[in-house]
Amino acid sequence: MATWESLKEQHPEIAGYPGDDNAKVAAAWLIDQCGWKGYRNSRVGVHNRQALVLVNHSNGSGQDVLALANRIREDVEARFGIALEMEPGVIGSCP
């Protein structure tokens, strides 16, 4: 798990709010830094102005959206050592 101090040292412009035992880091900033904002494949993508918004462009399935969300989460964790929590939660399976 990344610490706030080391993240701030490596990325002085990071958006976040340090606390006593942990820190809240802006997920949109992390996603944007990984280059996902504006990403688009043939079915789904990430909004070009808001990195937290996933978009179904053309007949994408729920599985397509979840697969993209998981790729983003894996990328953020690999780069920053931060595991993003998915919001809203997903219940059951998607068609």
C-alpha cells in the first residue's frame, strides 16, 4: 500500500486529503494520470471530461463496462499502489 508521504513526494500535484491513519486520494486524478480519461474502444470508454464516468458508446454490455473498470483499477494499482473501490457496487452478474 502506498503511503501519502511517498505519493506526495513522487507526485507533488497529487489531489488528496491526508488523515491520521490513511489518506483519501482523488480517484479521478489517479485515473487521469494513467491516461484513461477520454479512452474509447468500439463499445465503451471513459468520458473525455470526467475520468470517473464510464460510457457505453455502442451496444456495450454490462460485462464490457465492468471489464473496462477492472482494467482501470488494475492500472491504477500497478502505477500508484492504490486499490480503487468500485462505486456504485455491483450486485449479481451483468448480461
